[in-house]
Amino acid sequence: MKTVIVVTILCLCPTLFSQSKEAEATPPKTKEANPTVFGIRLGEKLSIPECKRSNPKNLLPGYYDSLYTSAIRCYERDDARTAKPNAPIVSARVDILFPTEEIPHSVTFFDSISGQVVDGNLEYVTIVTCGLDCQDAALGMLKEKYGQPSDLTEEDKENGYGAVFTSHLAVWSQFANLRVEFHGTRGHTDEGIIYIMTSKGHDLLLERAKQQTQTGPKL
């Protein structure tokens, strides 16, 4: 079975959805960050092809490259059940698969990243990292690309055995076109996550979190 990175609103961290008025008290953001993630541009239509489907006429179509990493960069869409192969994406979650040699093994062991297409454009992606063991390498990779974070804190967390460890929490909010967040761990010591979002993608995540709060289970 293919390992994929699934975006779930339940796992999104409070920092991402803080409703502070910080923006009102700070000067307008004019600096822009490189909008590419592994060569794929955010805020634009996906420039890579859809992965080949194993049976396009099946009500539950799979993909030829689902068992292992794809030989090329391609995407799998979560609405494949109703969308025709290679049909334009208007709004759908996607899993972007990479050839083995393109996977940054120093920070992740997964063969894909997840993203969300909104109004035809890819507006955010998430990258699951290998957690505590590689959080320094992941932070270093992000600093190399985006510079020093606007906020960097160390969170003391405790695992199921009572052991306390320190987890990085870094936020890059200084850019006009992107917001980046890195959580060294989330729930488990062997898993962390990176969020890279356009303003539109960030607004969408905020709205989804708000809706979940309003419609969530009650006692």
C-alpha cells in the first residue's frame, strides 16, 4: 500500500489558527519568499501530470504508481471517483508523488506530500517529517530557504512513557506571499510536520478549523 501524507484538520496546530491581531500592529509585508516546494509553485495550477490510473472506468479507480514511488512527479486527486482522468482540478486534495531520488531522506521517509487545490491553483502543501531525530535537519533546511524564522520557540513535551523532550516550533510569517510553519513533533516523537501556505491557503485552513469547532461533537 502506498504511504501518503493526509491532511487532517484535527492535527493542525493552534499556532496555525491563532486569531491574533498581530497583522494590524505590524507594517505591511513587502518581502516575498520563493513560492516553490520541490520545484512545484504554490498559487498556480499544477504543472505536473496526473498519475496514470489503473482503471479509469472503475467507480473506485486506483493508480498505476500507488504501490511504490512514482517514476515521475505526478499527482493523485481525492475526487478521482467522479473526475475524468486528466480533467482540470477546480478544488480537490492531492497527493504529489516523487521519484525515490528526489525524496529528501534527511527529513522525511515518505514518498509524497499532500496539498490542496483551490479555484484551480495549488494553495498549500504539508510535509510530514521523521520527527525528533531529524528536526534539526528539517529546521536547517527551512532556514536555508526562508532565512531566520519570525518566531522560534522550544516546546517541552512528554511521550507516553513519561520522558520529556524538546520540540522545535518555528514560524515564518514575515512574507507577503507565504506563511511557513514547522512543528518538530506532533503527537509522536517520530513524526513532525511542515506547512507551506499562500495567504489563500492559510485563510482556507482557518475557515475549516472554525467550521470544525462550530460543528464538532458536544457532551
